[in-house]
Amino acid sequence: MTKRFLSFLGFAGLAISAQAADKSPHDFEKEIKPLLETFCIRCHGERKQKGEVRIDILDPDMIKGMDAEKWHAALDVINTEDMPPEDVKQPSAEERQTIVDWMTYELKVAKEMKRGKQNNVMRRLTKQQYTNTLQDLLGLEAEFGKKLPPDPLSHMGFSNSGEVLSMSQLQFEYYEQIAREALDAAIGPEEKPTSRRYQLEFGDKISNKVYGKISGYKTIDLSAKNFHTHVFDDQGNKLDDKAKTPQGDLVEDVKKSIMVDFRGSDRERFGMAQDGVVLYGAVPHVEKAPTSWHGASPNLKMLIRNHFPEAGPFAFRVKASRSDYLETKTGFLPVTETQVSYENNELSTPKGAQIFSASDAQMGKNMTINNGILEGVDRGNVSQATFKINIPADGAYQIDVIRPTLAKNHKNGVLGLQTDGQEYRLKVKSKSKTEKNPGLILSPMVISEFKAGEHEIEFSSPNFLGLAKVIISPLGDDNPLEAKFSKAKKRAEASQALYKNEKPSIQAFVGARGDDGMDHKVFDSSKVVKGEIGVPDIYEFQGRLEDLPVPVKDLSSQNKLANIMIVGLYNDNLVKSKEVFGAPLKVHSVEFEAPYYPEWPMLSYKEIFPTGDKSSDTYTKAVIQDFMNRAFRKNVTPAKVDRYFNYWKEIKADYQRYEDGVKEVLVAILCSPEFLYLSEEKANQKVDDQALANRMSYFLWNSSPDEKLMELVNTAKLNNELDNELERMINDPRMKDFIAEFAKEWLRLDRLDSMSVNVDKYPDFTRFVKRDMKLETLSFLEYCLENNLPVSDFIDSDFAMLNQNLAEFYGIEGVRGNDFRPVKVSAESHRGGILTQGSILTGHSDGTQGHPIKRAVWLMEKLLNDEPPPPPPNVPELDADNPSFKGLTIKQQLELHREKSSCVSCHEKIDPWGVVFEKYDAVGRFNAKADPKTELLDGTELDGLDELKTYVMENKKRGVLESVTRHLLAYGLGRDLSYMDNEDIDQIVDEVEAKGFGFQDLVKTIVKHQIFRAN
């Protein structure tokens, strides 16, 4: 840009300024200032600044001054007669019009003068954009940005706003470290690393050899006779115990380090089958430690001590099938009553009962007989004994035991019972009345169904209680427990019938075992198990260990519970009650392989180093140029390529391996501002095609342009193909990244993530409900975008996006399965739109009850285009412990709060928008008893959210579209908006309104509007 042109701009600006002064309709000092002093300064001057607004110090020169945005805000409230408030002296219509005319004219002139300066700020990639871009560039699904600090949010709430995206020296050092680690992962070592590959094969009593066994707090291990452990070499061959693994370890030692655990699982929710272990649908735990740290019930875990890598790609394969309920029967029914009696050492049993003494047992490990009583030798370890029984006829039988009391010998004891794949544990504490006196007592245990024939009953557990006799009694028709068992059986049969045609799902997780729980994280997606019952298939889950909570190994530790990695799964066919079975899942085997490279060299290596002559400088230059083009998202000039190529020539001798020398150049490329920033040429009023492609891809995909988009740029066809390209990009799966990021920051979904709900009051609000609440909102927006539904559906829609778990939580029947789908909702359900979604209602509560102020401010800011002023300084929040608030609803507390003079002016505007939410509790469920009646400032009376929706649809529909447009445009441009953007916003809103308010139309209109292309 020449000095002559700059001079021209300066002259033109002066000329316009003079012209503006000549034609200004009102003189500020003589006409406007006195009016402001009369009607505004009293509340917004030196002594008082209501809403943190001070007018007396605003610069009236809106061209040269910095206060045009504040004048614009004042214009809005004066123009709509929101200010001055009704209880103070009002200007006449002529005086109000004088102020409005002056502000309107001055703002218009200032806008024309500053239009050329309203440039989009050069912006750094956000943490998520950086991760997505690096993933696309290298072809690796890794969380590259996890080390980076969180990005700050702009005033409008977006992390991709250029004005807040700074760069520190520390952050730059992180970028260099991440670049090296990412390229190491993409290129790999010179030789293919050896893998660790372990398999657990399950089946009832299929093994005779014990290898690894886990113990510890609330451990529920699987008997070693119910699984085989296999270790493989790199060719997939099973290794003998005395062989060595590819890493040089003795196979037998490795097998001893591989264990199975069901900690956190109800024993009646899993059981052994002939060719696998069957898991019923998982029941989430109440979110209370330590139980909530154990995983859903049931869950199956492979535990690996020491012999695992801490980083790299891995595969977890589950051989599974749908299962028939009959393979695990109805389950044990624990009982406290029995027809057996035992008094004064005299045993009385019903007809047909079988009695077994301690001497009838097959002694297992850590067991002895002392005075006719089975006792554990070492109470700290598992003791085991087995009884073989013969059942004469099919039917229900009760199992009771005669056992010694704890007396004062021990604090607690356990008697674990296992038979036909079912487990039950009798747990006793010395505090119990039954345990005070030494001697033998009768303990009823369970009722179970048996088929005629031979069976084994195993008693095993640590802290073994002791056992003198076992009594097996048939349940006769006259037994009162028969009715109880029949009722339980009918409930089970009803549950089984309900889920007969349902399909189970598998969700995998990885974690580290702790003393009282596990730190774990799910990975990959939940996979539905299809096919016929009993016909298995292999379901593979992939991830990267460095992105998951794998334990940091300390091989010097002597703690048996240290250095244990967990690879596990649960049946993701979630149910709400232990009495509901869900769709049963049979797991035949699980297999862990790490590091896992399905081909070598890796695809990511070949993407950087294609086939060619690595000794040729031409080859290396081509490698560098291709990487630069993709990293910098444009065709790089030969001079710039030469710069990086010459750098490689300078350093290549320092590296023995060719790839390592090239990698140093690639690190430099990934640390370049041209990679880390969205840089654009500033020569014209409009950005070029390359910059437009970048804006489109980071707007719609939150990542870099793909090959198709780059091809259109390079062939100068993007403008001609813009409509088709927008259609393609919107229908691309990467659009989910846009929805996820935009919705998180626009709707503040992060508040749901951080919300701590009172689980004593809401015990069924689990992590799975919280997860699905967020997915409900994302699925809703995706569906609206894909189908171009009107933005007004955000306020109210005749459908909700639900899956079974969330529908059951809301009390909506008839929704089956994990997938979210549109569900027609009735007026009685009080659902539809965004306002009634749990992510919003829970995220804007206090965890115990709904919070009308949080909900009102959110509604006004995000959907009504009416951001309320901030609260005055030092104003406390509502205090539920305040004695004057005792017994009052939130609505009544607010009424008292509004009696304070410093609070009334803001709250009378804000409160009504929040009180209408009162029928929705802290977790977003409808409560018909609450009082949501309120009155808006315009005098409209509303009775709840349903009436609010009607009011907004009839009176503020365009305002909703304008609000969504503002937020979407700010996100797309990567900057906050100002009054200078209002004309462009109005044009976009007019066009979309004329087309029917479509969400997809809005996205397309923004991209095609000149503001999106403006420099």
C-alpha cells in the first residue's frame, strides 16, 4: 500500500468527517448533553453507575473516539423506551427523538468511516482446531492438543475469537514438543515394534490350571477354572508356558500377571455359560464414591500387571454374541426365611431335603476341617470347598447353611456361594446380634432353579466364615417362599420378554486400578452385537494408550495392586433397575494387542514418505513441498520450499536415519505461524479462494480443507461450485465437529459437564444420563441442520431427540436402544426444542434445584438477543441458608430479593424469563406441583414454559433468528461482532426469514454473504 494511497485515505476521511459535521442534525454540547444530564446521568454518572454503565465520560466523537459501541447500546434501550425506567422522569417524545436522531446519525457516519478497518483478526488455531488439523494432516486419531492450556473465551463466548487467542513462549514450546511426538508416532521407528498380545477365553469349568488371581477391596474375581489365558507371538501363534514372549519374558510369568475382575458388578447380573460369560444390561451405580468408581454393573475387566506398553496404538477384540436368558437361568433369589429349623443343635428339614456335612466336601485351596467345620487356613486369602449334589427333579430349591458365628474372633466374614454360573455372597459383621454368642447357627441363603442331574456347589471367599452343613430343600407348593420365588420368576420372565428381540451393545474402556476403584475412560464407539443368538462375531475397538488413563509403571513397587492396567467392557444396553435384565451379551473371549500396527510401514508413514528414491534430493524436496502444502493449507511458493529444503541439507548429516533428518524440517513446518495461524492475504477487499476455503472448512468442520476443497481452489472453481460444495460439506460426517464445538460454547454445555448434582436427591442421575443429555442437544442440532428445520424449532418442536436411557429418565415410554432418533412428543410430555433439554436445565441449576436467574440470563443471551446487564458489584447470590428464606420457593426468594432498591431494576426484567422454568427441577424433569406463573415487563402473564414458547413464537421469532445468526456469524468469522455488523446481520436475517427460517439456509447464507468473504 503506497504513501500516496494512504494520503488519499486520510484526505478522504477528513472530507467525510467535515461533511458529517456540516450535516449533523443536532449539536452535542448545546442539545444532546443537557438532555443526557437531565434524564441519564443521575443513574449513569460519576456518583452512580447502574448496570456498570457510565454515560458522562463517553466520547461523543464516534469516528475518532473508542465509545461508539457503548453509544450503540445506549441507543437500543432509549429507542425501545426501556430507559429511562418508568419510575423516573421521562423525556418527551420530541426530546427522546432528538437523542435517537443524533445517536443514529453519528453511528451511521462512524460505521461508514470505520468499515474498512473492521478486519477479521489473524487468529491462532484453537486447541481443538489444532488437534483436528494435526489428525487430518498425519492420519492419526490422537489427542494431540491435550497438553495445551485451555483457550480463553471472548465476550460472546467463543474460543476461536482472534482477539483472545494469544501465544506465549511456554505455549510455543508445547507446540514444538507436540510436533515431535506427533511425527514420531506418524513415522514410527525403523523396525516394526514387537507387540504384546493376550487373550482370555471364557467357559464354564474349561480350565484346570490357575495362573493370575486378583484380590483387594471389593474384588469380584472369576474362578480360574472358568477361563483360559493365551499369549501369542508376532505371527499369531499361541505360546507354551515355558516359551519366551517377543519381549523376552517367560510366558508362564506373563500369564500370572493377567487376571479377571468384576469389581462393581452385582453377582446376579453375570454368569458362566458353557462357551462364555453372560452379562446382562448394565445398571449404572449411584454417583457416590467408592461404588461409582467401579464401573457399571456388570462389567468385565482384563487386568494386566506390568506387562503392557504405556503408549501407542492398540486393539481390543471382543468375541461376542447375543445370548439366550436360559443359559444363565433366572438368577438367585436371596432369602432370609426358611422351612429348615436349627435349635439346640437339633436340625429339622422339610421332606426331600438333602444334608451335606463338612466331610462331604471336596477340599480346595486354603481349606481345612476343624471339629467338623470347614475353616480357612489363612483368612486373608481365598478358601475353597466344593460339594457335588444330585438333584432328583427339575424345580426350585433353597440352599441353607449351618455355620459358626463370628463371636469375638473376627470383625467380619464372607461365605461365597457359586453354582451353575450364579454367585451369591453372605456377608456378616461382628456387630450383628446373631454373631454375639459362640456356636453354630442356621443361615438361609438363596433359592435357585435346578435341572435334574449332577451339580456342583462351590463355597469360596476370603475371610471365610466357616461351614458345618449345607441343606438343599425342594420348594413345595405349601412353602410360602414358593409364591415369592414365582413372583420373582414372573418379573424375570416379563423382563426377558420385553428385551427378547433387543440387541446388546459393547462399550470398551481402559483404566488404572486403584485401591478402592479405577480411573477409567471409554474409547471408540459403542458397538451393537448383531446376528443370531449364540453365533459369535469379533468386535474390534481401537485407541491410543497415551490418550487413556493407563497407569505409570513403577517396577520397583512391591505392592501387588500397583502397575495394573485395566482393559474392560460392559453391556451398553443400559437399564435402570436390577430387576430388569436387558438384552444379554455373551462374551466368548477378549483379546488385547499393543502396539497394534495392521500394516508396516504405517499409512501415516506412507502419507509422508511415498514410494521413491530417498537418496535423491528431488524426492526429499517433493516430500517437504507436499507436507508444506498440506500443513500451510495452500500451494507454497518455490522460494519458501527452498528455504526449508536448504535447512534439511544443512542438518541431514547429523542423523543416521534419513527419516529423522526430514522429521526436523517437518517439526519446523509445524511450528511455523503459517500452520499455527489462519493467515490470509490482505491485498483486496475480499479474501481469495484459498482463504475462503480455509474459512469454510474451519467454520463447518473445525479443521483444514480436504483434497476436494483444495482441488476447487487450485482450479479456480470454488465460486462456481460453492452451492454444491456447501451441500457436500454440510452432509459430511465432519460436520459433527462443528456442531459439537459451536453448541458447547454457544449454549454453554460446559456447564453441564462441571455441574455436581445432588445425588441424594436425584440418585438416578448418573454419568450415563449426563452423557446422554449432552448428546441429546448435539443430536437435535445435527438433525435440524441436516433437515433444514426452522431455527424456531430451537424454541419449540414437535419432536425430541432421545434414546432409551434418556427417555426413561424423562418418563417417556416406547423408546428402545442406544441410538438417538427423533421421537414425536405430546403436549403432556412438556418436551420439544432446546429449552426443555436436560443439558440446558441441569447446566443452569445449582445441582439441587432449578436456578431461575441462571436460566433466564442464558435464555436472554443465547436465544432472545437481549443480553442483560451484569449485576452490580458486591451483590451476593441467593443464600438458601438465609433464615428469612426458610420454607420459601426460589420464586418467593426472588420476590424478597427484588425488594432491595439496588436489585429491582435488573431483576424485574430478568426474573420472569427464569420463573417460567420453575416446573423443571435441577435435573430437567417436569414437576407439575411447582409454581411458574409470572408477568413480563410488557404485562404479558405466563404460566410456565409452554406458554413462554407460544409467546416467543408469536412475538420474538425474528429476534430468535437474529440471536442465532449473531452467534453463528461470530463463530464463523472468528471474532466478536459490533454495531458495525448490524446491517450485514439484518441482510442475512431478512434472506433466511424469507426462505422459512431454515437452519441449513442460515449456515449457507452466512458463507455466501459478503461479510464472510470480507478482508
